[in-house]
Amino acid sequence: MRTELQGWGRFPTHHSHLEAPRSEDEIRRSLGAGRGVVARGNGRSYGDSALGRVATLSTRHFNRMIAFDPETGILILEAGALLGDVIAAFLPRGWFPLVTPGTRHVTIGGMIASDVHGKNHHKDGAMRASVAWLDLMTADGAVLRCAPTENETLFDLTCGGMGLTGVILRAAIRLRRVESAWIEQRMLPAATLAQAIAIFEANHEATYSVAWIDCLASGRALGRSLVMLGEHARPQALRDDYALRPLDWPRKRKLTVPLDFPSWALNRVTLRAFNALYYRKGLAAEGRSIVDWDSYFYPLDAINNWNRIYGAKGFAQYQCVLPLAASEAGLTELLATIAAAGTGSFLAVLKRFGAQESAFSFPMEGYTLALDFPVRRSTFALLDRLDAITLAHGGRFYLAKDSRMEAATLHAADPRAAQFAEWRRSHGCAAALRSQQSERLDL
């Protein structure tokens, strides 16, 4: 039965046979049919990377945690296990993921396939750095153990390969030992983009760093930001009962967006008002504070169905990375173009990447900017202009967020795309493993 499927951005929509295999043999049969399938975790990639051309394989029945070694922090688990469940099980024991994206509602397999990054890429790298090994079912049905020292090329291509090298079955990932469930945060307002970059560079030793950036500010305020540095708090930094119970934290009631917002709700006026208010709130919170892990890493997870804020047509997320030497000039041009268009994003995020060499993954040393835009005709024209600016400054694009880029743009930005596509053809993946995104981008 064909089912209507979407990514978290709710754009685009695709009809695919949604299958939920319960055994490796069922996955093997789906791959062997040669119809063009792709694995889908919890549906949190933004666009069409987890929408199968003909069939989509849900990993929801492959969700077990198998074994944990407290000496090494290595957790073995199936690919469909949720990051949030890992945290719920292991944070009370003093362990936290080495790498985490901006939501905990993702599967481990999806994290590996997207090679997700967090607020600590500059120090700890992307998801691939936390993977000790993974088991992959390839297009011919074989199951191969892949690691940095075993089937190295396949491991490297799978981390960031968007599910196009095979179906990840299980993995061993590294957790980090922590003393509390709290983060010691430093809020550092920056009046300009140059100041924000200077703060990042001066605090390169901080474990975590991220900035909210006002993408509608212009003139002298272009790029004004709130940079948030973070460290796992030690018990002695906590107050009251939490100093005695450092691995406990307050459970909060979540808000829910019950309906789609009307299309006119997000406009230049409302976004400017929100951004001004948020910046003033950040100014008032300048300095050090103690915040719980959930608030620091996953602020949007506090709002169920927050994607409905963008209306029934959904939104397009845009994320690029610019090489370090070109970052300030490229970001200045990107932000000036967005501010002039007036089609802003209240979820604009800036992060510093460290160096990373890989076969097809997104990160490289420099600065990455992520933004959300409601789906409108004017949005796509703006995103085309942002593509051109990114290309002109030597940048590239994050496929886990992409929903509309053209193949020519990707291949111009990243010569590895053609090499990846050729590897897929030569290893029999092109027919068996296909997503809407892989077809759109000629992968």
C-alpha cells in the first residue's frame, strides 16, 4: 500500500510503499527486488532523503540496545534505536552521547547516515568519530562489519552517505562520561558578525559552542548574535538538592502546536519583532548560568509539532558550510541577502566546524549557517541566490537538510558527489538503493 510520506520540513511529499521489516531476511528481500528503496528512521531529516523511490524501509522494529561496556563507554545497539532513549537510559548512569544533533528524536542509524554534527564538532568531530563499528547490509544482501580499520572505504562512505550504500543494521557508538545532567553555559552577546566570529575563535577550547543569529538585522547590526558556550557541569557547581543528585533534572511539561499556523503568520514584521525580543532576552542573560541538558542541546524539542509553525505547506531548511578563510565574507553576503529579502528565519544557527576529511560527509573546517524558510514561491528564488553565494565562496551543502537543491548545484559545490555516484554504480547500489533526493541530485 502506498503511503504519503514527508520529512520534518513537510516538503516535499512523496507516495511510497512503507515497509516495516522485522528481520534481516525481510530487508534482504526488499533490497533484492531492485525497486529502489531507502531506510527511514524517525522521519526527522528535513527533506526527501528518507523517501524511497518505490519503497521505504522503516527501521522502527530494529530498536534494541544490545550491550554496554562501562569500561570503554561503548554501546552496541540497533540502528532504529532513538537517541532520546539512549539518553534516558544512560544519563542517569553518568553517560551522554559524544555527538548529538539539535534534536533527540532521531535514530542512531539516521545519525550515522547523515554523519550528524553537534555543538562540539570543532573538538570532537561528527558522528563518524563516535562510531567504533557498524554492520551494513549491502545491495546484494551481504552483511559487512565496517569500521575505520575494516572495510574502511565502505565505512567512510556510509557515514554521510544518506543511506545510499546499504541498510545500517546495528552499530557500536562511544558515550562520554559526565558528572551531572547540567550544562554550565556562558551567554556572550555579539553586536556584529565579526564579533561573533571573534568569540568563537577566542573560545576554541570550549567543549560546546553555538550561536543564534539575527538574520534580519542589517547595517551596523548585521549578524548580531548570541553565542552560547557550554561545559558539562560538575556537581559542586550545582545548587540545592541537585548538588546531591547531580544526575537528576526537572521534567518539564511540553508545549504543543495543535494546528498549522496561517501562511501569513511568519512575515517580516513578526520575525523582526521575535528576533529583537530574543536578542534583548539574551542580553539580559549575559554571563554564566546553569541549565539542564535538555534546554541546552534540544530547545525545540520542548515544543511538540513545532514544524506546524510554518503552515501547511511546510518549510525548507538551508544549511551550508563555508571554508574558514572565506567564512566572514561569505556569511556577510548571505546575511545581507536574507535581510534585504525580508524572508527571515527565527531559527538561524551558526556553528564552528573543525577539520574533517571524509569521502562524502558534509563538514569541513569553517562556519556553518542553518536557517528555516516557509515554503513560498519567493523562498525558492532566495535560496537559489544563497546557493550562488555559497558556491562563489567555496562552500557546500548539508543533504540531511536539503529538499530542493538542483543536481548541478551540488556537483559544482562538491566534486565528491560524482565520485560517490560512480562508486554506487560500480558496486551495484544505484538500482537497489534510491531515494527521491538521490534521483533529484543525480547520485
